Amino acid sequence: MNTPLEILKKYWNFSEFRDPQEEIIEATINGTNTIILLPTGGGKSLCYQIPALILDGICIIISPLIALIQDQVNSLKEKNIKAIALTSQLSQDDVILAFDNLQFGNFKFLYLSPEKLQSPFIQEKIKQLNVSIVAIDEAHCISEWGHDFRPSYLQLKILKELKPKATFMALTATATQKVLEDIQQNLEIKEAVIFKKSFQRSNLNYHVITTENIHGKLLQIVNKIDASIIIYTNTRKQTKEISKFLTKNNFKSSYYHGGLSTHEKNNAFTNWMQNETPIMVATNAFGMGIDKPDVSAVIHINTPNSLENFIQEAGRAGRDGETAYSIILTNKSNLFDTTNKFKTNMASTKVVKAVYNHLNQYYNITLGELPTQLFDFSIQEFCHTYQLKLLQTYNAIKALERENIVSLDENYSKKSTLKFLISNTQIFDYLNNQPSKSELIQLILRSYGGIFDHYTIINEFSLSKKLKSSKKEVVKHLNDLHSNGIVNYSYENTTSKLLFLVTRDDNYTINHISKNIEQQNSLKYEKLEAVISYIQNTKTCRNTQLLSYFNETIKKTCGNCDVCKAKIKPDNSLETISNHIINLLDEKPLSSQELTTLLNYSESEILNSLKILLEKNKIAITSQNKFKRNF
């Protein structure tokens, strides 16, 4: 039998374990139930994968993230390790075949969601398996005080009944003491050994920078950090805008969000991993499977939703042990907008009830009916039909999903795609003969990049809204272009799949969960307030603040965050700043924006110095509104 270290070297090409992986693996092999709290990048998956390869039987992994499940299964398959994922895309026959393979085909890993586990058929099939380990990933979801509570996680103790002899393992990257206690109690593994690694990262320097010119300050930072960087934004639109802004200023960057095609995601990820585009601008969809050691900075240009999310994202910097930075760029307007958007988009019980009623109307479901089919679902079309706010409606549907009333599969693989088959020059010749297609083609070219090179996911409804026409008319025009050999167009009438999980009973259904809805809204607001408090607290060491949130204490401050640095007075005298400005202007004229980017002083300090230098006639303003040195 191979040792854990031999397996690590064979499949993962690592020569040693990270602390405390080896201890956890040994405990699991010996049949000890464990609760594991390791910060992001701590290698949690190896803690069950390696024991599973040593022990006889199957390892069952419960995860709420379909994309993460698929990512791990693909990773194992690349190592020639047999793994299966049970997703909503599998038919009943596929599920039966999967369990046959698990029972007789020497498969080692079964991944499934907590919702999938609630099927009596799947429970019966699991009974028939030889299960060595049950691993509950994202275990904080089991706690009502966790940052992503899911009631379906409360049903996971059924696994103790199905497989009482299996070794149980609960894993999370972020959990307060209260959440850890809930994990232990709700999974009924009170005898579990808790492995907890400190969140303290001595090489990671936390900085909060208040600036009215976030774009300018961003340029200043990336100009000084000539290395791999992640920039997190809160919207898909921002990822593209910031990436374009950086490219315009001669910085190589990619952007990444959940709406990109698989090809676009893979291309952006590969270019970033290989440092062809060292800067990645992304939403929090960019997180799974990232273990790039040389990330020197993680920059948030919006307010994170929670300190749990923030510490996970920040922790992707400095994994090589070198000095790295976590930076939040903020201002009063930014913080106000964050709070305002939260309140505006929050799905109250009243909103959830209205959305639930509209969903039933949308699909013509009668009282007392429980449809069994998966419905095509486009949230944009649904919101347009009932004049609903998009984000608020999405949050309402996620609340319904959290309470096991509906299931929304946003990873459904069938989406409309488009690729141009003729060159840019040929398109203009075509438009001269077919002017009726001009507006649509020009909109597509503006909206989607790379559409000449590869198949791109498109949204016909979004195009129709911009053209002020119907989706049906856009689809007709695209089919015409396909028939004429201009494009290759594959139409799919959905971006997601929706499944109803309970019989329609309007009042009881929502009233039954109203307390949970309001409690979760209140908890999310508390978590946002904790982030804002962290940002605004300029008196307590950043490291001390973060560790305190996760029930850790340290004896001394870090000495490296912006709060600690501010206590060491820098030489920000007028004479010093003026000398630095003049030295730069000796080379060439520069704007105030360029000077702010190049110098490590606040905007107000630089503008004040420029004003005095102008008064003393040491500098002048050019016709291009730049500052030049007077000799």
C-alpha cells in the first residue's frame, strides 16, 4: 500500500504536505471524524482525496457548488482517478449507470449536492455502496449563522444513518466559533477532532486606501507591482470596463465572470496563469481551483459582501511566502452605494412571495399541482414580463432555492452560440446588400469580443431589448444570417433550468419560511456592516481586526498594514513632495493624474504642492494641460 506522501508525489507532484494536512490525513485513515477549518489555499480537498485513495471503498463529497464539483471531478479524471458527479443534467438512466460504476467499476469518488442527496432513490443506492469517507465541503452552510446558510445542509445527518461506519469530515475555509459549534451539533459528530489553522498570514499586508479617484489609484498600484494581480469587482460589466481601462494604459489584463463561455474562461485563466496577461479582473466567480503561488496583490475596487468572502479572496495573494498585498480601494460614495444597493436589492418576505406567485403564473401551475419537468428559464425575460427588478428577483429566487422550494440550475450547458464565418471586410459588403441586418450585426460586434475566432454565448433577449424589438424577431434575423452562411448560429431557448420542488400552496409555502428569510437578510446586513466597520476603522491593526472576527487574538500588531504604517510618520513635507514632482518633470511634462499615479502621496498633497510650485513660478502649465519644469 502506498503511503500518503507517495500518493501526493505520484498524483499531485508535491514533495511535502502543508500544515496540518498530514495530521488530518493520518487521523482520517485511522477512522477519526474531523472538522477542518483551513483558510483558502490550505489544501482541504487533499485531506479526503488522499485517504480515499488509500482506503477501500468510495468517498462521498457533498458540495453546494456545481461548478466546483465539476472542476474537482475533471481534475481527478486528468490524473486517471475515477470520479463521478451526480448533477441535475443526468437522466434517471444516467444515475443508475453511475451507481453501477461506483459499485462495480473501481470508482473512488462520488460528488453530489445536498439537494440531490434528499432523493429517496439516491439514498437507497448509497446504502448499497461501500463508503469509506463522507466529506461535507463548505460546511459553514449548515449553520444559520454561516455566510451562506442552506437549509438542505440540515438534512445531511441522514448520511450518518445510511453509512454509520464511514469516517465523517466537515470542511470549511471560513467559520466563526458559533458556526463551528453548529457544524458539530447539526452533523451529529460531537466526538470529532477539530483541526483549525490560524488565519494569520504574516507575509500578507492589508491596506484600505480612501480615494476619490479609484481608477487613478489603481493605475498607481499596478504600476508599482510588476507581478501577478487579481482585481475583484462586484459586477460583470465592471470586469470588462476595468480590463479595457488597464489595457488602454498599457497593462496586460484579462477579465473573468460567470457569463463567459467555457472557451473564454479557459482562455482568460490560461493567459493569466502563464503571465501573458498578469492582471486578472474578475467577479467572485473567479475563485475555484486557483492556486497560483506568485500572486503579489489582490485588489478590491468595491466593498466585499462579508469578511468571510474578503479573507478568502485576499488569501489568494502571497501563497509563495513572499510579501504580498490585500488592498481595498474605497470612498464615502462607494460605501453609501454599497449599503443602498443592498437595501434596494434585498428580497424581503413580501418580495419573495410576489416572485413565487409570478413563477407559478409564468408556468401556468395551479394550486395543489407539483410539476415534475425542468422548465426553461431566462431571468431577464421573466423580469421583463412582470416588470421586476433583476437583482432583487434573483435574490428572491435564491431564497426560494435555499429553502428547497425551487431549484435553479444556472450551469445548464445548452446556451445559444454564434460565430462569424466571414471576415470583417466581407461583412460590410454584405450589409450594403442587406441593410435590414445592419443594426443587429453592428450591435453584436459591439457587444461580443472574439466572435470571429470562436463560438460565443449570446443572449437574444438582451439584444432585442437594446434594439427595441422582440426576441422572436432577433432569432429570425440570426437564422437568416445562418442560412446565408454569414454566421454559424446555434439557438437554445434557455440560459437556465428551473425545477419546482413543492406543491403550489401560495400562503403556506412562503409564510412557512418567512422567519428564515428575514433572519438571513438581517444576518447578511450584519456581515456587510462588519466589512464597512473594518474599512472605516483606522485605529486598530487590520490583522487584529480580521483575526478578532474569527475569534483569534494576537499579542502584537502586524506593523505592515495601513493602520500600523500610519503610526510611523513618513516624510510628507512640502519640500520632499515638491522635489519628487520636479524630478519627474525634469524628464517630461506630466498631468496631475500621471503624477498621482507615479508618486506615493495622496492626491490632496500632490495638488497642494503643484499649487505652491506654480505660485513660485518653478513650474508652468502647457497647452495640453500638463505641468512642465521652468528652467
